[in-house]
Amino acid sequence: MNPATPTLEAYRPARHFAARDTWLNDPNGLVFLDGTYHLYFQNNPYGNVHGNLSWGHATSTDLVDWVEQPVAIRCDETEEIFSGSIVVDQENTSGLGAAGTAPLVALYTSAYRPASEHQGTQAQSVAWSADGGYTWTKYAGNPVLTRNSPEFRDPKVFRYEGPAGSYWVMAAVEALDFAVLLYRSDNLLDWTYLSTFGPANGTGGVWECPDLFELPVDGNPERTKWVLTVNMNPGGPNGGSAGQYFVGHFDGTRFSSETTVTEGLQDDSRLADYHWLDWGRDYYAAVSFSNVPAGRRLMIGWMNNWQYANRIPTAPWRSPMSLVRDVWLTEIAGQPRLVQAIAPEVTAGAVAAARTEVAVAGSVAVDGGTPVQLLHVTFTPESADVFGIVVRGTADGTAGTRISIRPGAGSLVLDRTLSGDTGFDPSFASASTAPILPGPDGTYSFRIFVDHCSVEVFGQDGLVSMTELIFPDPAHSTISLFADGGTAGASLQLWDVA
Ligand code: FRU
């Protein structure tokens, strides 16, 4: 194990999960059970770069304080344990629980190693837990679903209860085909093929980590639609890894999308027209929790990008998860769209630190207080071409992460060129762009969460989000409001979180 280095340890997030001293990538098996949220994750128990993939495990009762638990499902000489999901098998349909008990059943991808008879393939396997998710046993009949394919992975399983019946459904990817394959089962062990979705919209990289869930539109339980999310690497709107979503209908067999822009294989000229879970460069492999009560849909993404994932300057741990997000559906001009917000639990207890209402010309610095902050900021366009906010900066403006709005171009830009340490990979120093529109009153409002190594920006009432890693000097906590080429109105509310 690497010794803890104080400077690098300073990037450890206050409100995001990161492993104690090992590598982490995709969130896996997110499940809520008896008051506890379980976060499993792609983990290298033996180091802090991608490898020896196993399922790490952390638990939380409040979505803020995560306790790392012993490794849940460990790789062995025959297989690595790639991404997947967990369901509560309430009726013990699998028969894996003792009579009258409800086991937790994990569906994961066996990435077979040379020592396995299945070497060179990826197939879906089962493990189960009888103690609420702490210890796991692999099913003797694994794999339960194979296509003898080298790139068939990331099973997300849910219970379908609808007009077509009541059964388990699995969404998994055939990654190189840009395809999400759906299967059904009565017992989580025997699977029957249902249908394929894709290619559609973004196809600039392999498809990974799908999810499929039903949500009410604008909270109306009488009017629901289905959301299919699929992650893609590379080919994201600002380079590298990113997640896209489709909204439509699932009839128990087939998902049909209402929001497809382009069918089949595409060049990337339409990227800005597709629907992205996040426009930033560090929100990948996002999936949702199962078994959360009251119809709530909570998601977590891995806050990193395969372009530079193994090189980010943290130690002994590497990679944090995103904040937990609530997601729901709304309609914009008759089109269904996913909306996201930081789960309220994450910011509960934050202390309001300051409030400023200013008309900005040039740049106004605000003492940032602690580096971990929740900001609510609203801009009223006036004569300036560009206006915005710099976080984790310095009073003299030589450092900071710049979030700008260009009303003329309809764009939001997150520029981390001067954010701090960017030298570990040539692709890291960058400016990412997302389309943005003002609210009905003409203003631009944002909720921004800043932690020791990240910025998460939610704009346009949660329709647009941008998540990026930054590695600033720990002492840099100045916030500045700025307007270039004229003036802009700005109102800022700021909470110290930690
Ligand atoms: C996505 C991914 C998955 C795979 C896992 C391996 O980041 O490539 O497709 O299951 O990571 O760690």
C-alpha cells in the first residue's frame, strides 16, 4: 500500500465517497435496504490504478458519511468482477435465500482471465448475500448468461411490474455494437432475450453501464415514461467518457425512444443535439439505486474520465464518486427531459456564510471561507458579453476554475485551465461547453457544489449539469464574480459545507 502523502491526501473530498487507499471506478450494485444505502464500486483491492477488478463496498445512512466495508466480491485467478447491479429478491424467486427470506442478488460481469475455461469472454454471473450485503457467495452455476462475446457486460436488473406481467428485466451492453440488450427472467438465473436498442445518438465510443427506469412526468403518477441511460467512452460532448439518455416507452419487451436524434452509426457532428446526463468531463458510468422508497430515483456517477483516470494526482486513493443526485422528468416544449439536483441530504446542515447582491463590472472577489461550498448564483444579463463566477481562485485572478455564460452563444463554459495541478495529463487542462438558456425571467441561475477536488454545476433548473475534477492549491478559496465587456447583475448565496 502507498504511504499517505499529506499534499495529495488534501484532495480527499468532504462530501463525496472515495476509497480509503485504493483505486475506484464505476458505482455498482447501488441498493437501499432497511435504512442503509449500499454503494459497491469497481475496486482494485491491491493498488490505486485500474486492475484486479473486484467489488468494493461502502455504506451510509444519510448519503453523506460513507463507511468503507470489507471488499464484497473479490477477483480470483479465473475472473475479474466487472460492473453490475443488485436487487432485493423479495419473494426469493432465485431460491438462493433460506426459506422465507429475501436474499440480495448481485448480477455482475465475469471478465474471464486466461486461467478460466471461458477465457476471452465477458458473461453475466450471480452472487448472493444473506446478511444484508456484507458477505457474498458466488453462484455455482455461473455464468448465468453468456453470448461467448468478449464485450458483453454491465447488467442492470430491475423488477418489471406492468401490463406485460411481473418479472425481472436485465439491461446489458454489447459494447462494441453500441447496443443495449434486454433479457427477462423469473428467477434471476435463467434469462431469455427480449430485444436490442441501438445504435442511436452518440456512438463515438463503446457503450457501457446502461440503466432503464420508469419516472412520472412532472410528478404525475398517471403519466410515466421510461428513461434509458447509457454511458459511452470515448466520444463524450467534451471529450472522453460521458453518459447519454433516451426517454420513451418500455412495453415489457422493447424500449422505444422518443428522443432519438440520429439512428445508426454517426460521426460526431450532432453531439450538441444529444441528451447528456452531464456535459462535464467527469461524470461517468452513472447508474441508479434500486429499492429506494417513495418512487425516488437516486443516481451516482464515477467522477473521472478514462482519458486520464489512472493519472489524477491523488494518493493513496484514486477517484471519487459524484454527489448523490435526485433525477426526475419534465417536459420542455413537449419534449421529455431529465432533470437533476443534488440530493437534499447532501447539503443538509450547511451553514449560510454570506450573501452578496452586486452589479458586476470587471471582477468582484468574495472571501470563499472554507473550500467546500454550496453556491446559489443568479446572473441578470446587462451589457456584458460574458459573465460568470470563478471558484477555488485567488484574489489576484491568476488561479481558479472559471464558469462563464455567453448569452449570445447560448453557452455555459467550465474552464479548468488555471484550476491548479493540470500537468499530469495533456488532455486535462480544458474548457468544456454546454448549451444553456435563461429562465423565463431572463436570468441564469446555478447551483454549484465545490469540494476539495471537484466542481458540480447545475443550471437551467437542473436541465444542464457539468461535473469536473480540479486539483487546486488547498489554500485557494476565493470566489469572484466577473463581467467582461460591460456589466451584469449577480446575486450570490454561499454556504460553508465542511
Ligand atoms: C466502465 C467499465 C465497464 C466495466 C468496468 C470495468 O467504466 O469499462 O464497462 O464493467 O468499467 O472496470
